[in-house]
Amino acid sequence: MSVNSHIQNNGGLTRQLAAQNMSFRETAHSGTDPDELSEILSTPNSPIKVSAEGNMPIAFHCNFISVGEVAVADCTYEGTVLVRREAPCDRMIVFLPMEGNACFDGMREQIYSVPARGTILEAGRATGARLFGPRRHFGLFIDQAKIISHLTQMFERTISGDIDFHPHIDLTAGSGLVLQQLVSSLHRGLSGNGPLQRSPLAVGSLFDAAVYLLLESCPNRYSNQLALPAPAPAPRHVKWAIDFMQEHIAEPISLNDIAMAAKVSVRTLQQGFRQFRDTTPMAYLHELRMAAAHRDLLASDAKQGIADVALRWGFTHLGRFAAEYRKRFGQLPSQTLKR
């Protein structure tokens, strides 16, 4: 399930506030119509079909709050609700149940969601669900690209592919309990005319805290690496090289240009990046340009095409750009542009 912050209907309330470049959008819906719930839970890129088991009555109340690349939700359901996702979702979803059970259709096995145990569903990992009412859960929705961005910053190197989170979190103690309290506080503080709407810096920090808590506390593909001591600070020539790349990111600079700016030989530069960034200088530059293209597509008003953005950042082969972009951000450039 996912958030469609653009849906409005007669039973819903939509509110949008902006403060210091951060946009809040709240959407609340109540009803008994499965088709209406299908609209509420769908996004343009990932439609959802909802039905009631045995045509028995259902009821729902869903309150979604979106803040940039992250959203929180407080949802309650009555009856047995069947959910089928008709296209993969580009968000990781964390369900934090307080009442009732649910069963999600994972890629290899069914994943059960019960009170006191949270559920992590990575982007594209769940195709459907069955919710057994009365059911209430908080939801945390995070763009896969945001999680990859956090990992990239933590490791200071390119990260791609699935993170492979273990699907369950203990919510009775430790980091799971903190996560549930954090998401609950975010929703309460942002809903209505909550005080967090007037403190975007606090909101950004709390959402970042939730992402870091998941990465550092929930078993995943990078857990062993995250447990290692932080690497030693990079030497000056590596920092000079990175500064030069960022200053000339849209220009056709070469490896020799970068080495000259860093005042070292090409070989020394390559050794420095392998040792302190676990990559090559040109791969690092490629990553900077890919991130810049992603930012442009997110900010685009659809007047500029994907080809324009790709060429601006030095990607001349559009097919290869699209494939690498999808590997890096978990979606095609066209999907980002439609957001």
C-alpha cells in the first residue's frame, strides 16, 4: 500500500503547507466503498485494487501525511480487506500495527503482520495483502532513493540494488519501540494544525532519524559493514579531487584534469579513491552526475524532457542512462518525472 497525496474526494480533506521549502500535505478519507479505497491507496505508477472478502461489508479511515520523499499514515480497517498491487511500488513501507492482523504476499513467502511486531516491505517486494479487521496500524513510507542516498552518504561511495531488510521488527523494546514512538509522534505532530508543521528542520531531522534507525538497527545487506569502525578521514588530495569534481560537474573533465587539480599523479589519485572511497575517481564523478540528474528530475515541472536532463549531466546514451538510473534509484527517469 502507498500514499497518493494528489487524491481528493468528497469524503476527504487535503491540506498543503509550505515552510522553508518543505511541503506538507495531509489527506484524510473515511468510507465503506472498496473502489474508493483503491483510489486512495493507489499512485499513478503503482495502482492498487481493493475488494472485500466474500462481498462482506468493510469500513476504513485513513490519514496520510506526506513530507517530500517520506510519508506517515494512521489507518484503521473493519472487515476483511483484500489488496492487490498491479504494478511495483517505488517506496519502502514499514507497518507498525497496534490492533488486528495482516498478511502480505512477499516475493518468496507470506509475511505476517501482528501487534508488537512491525513489518518492513521493500520497494517491489509485496504484490498484495489481506487485512483482518478490526485493524489499526501506523505506516512509514520512504522513497527507495532516499534510503540509498543515506547509505551513499554513510559509506561515501555508490550504493545500488536492494537493501534486503529482514521483514520483521520487534516493537516491544529497543529500536523497534523507539521507531513506533517516533512515527506516532511524527503523525501526531503533523496532523491537523500540529506544531511540527511550523518546524520543518525538526521534521527533517526526525525523518532522517527514522531512516538511520532502520539502517543501523534492522538486519539488512549492509549491517556488517555498518557495524565496522568508521574509516579514517580521506587525505587532502582526495578531498581536493572531490571539490574539483563538484565545481566542474557539468563539464567534460578527464581523469588527468582531476589528478592535476588534486596535485597528485593519476595512480596516487586512483589509490586514494580505492582506499578511502571504495571506488574509482571517474565512478565517483559518475555518481555525482547521476545524483544531479535525479535532483533535476524531481524538481522538473515536466517542461524539460529526460533527454535534456541526461545531456546536461553528460549522459549521451539514453538507454544506458535509464538502466543505470533505475539500478541507482529503484525507478525509471520517466517515473521520477511523473511524481
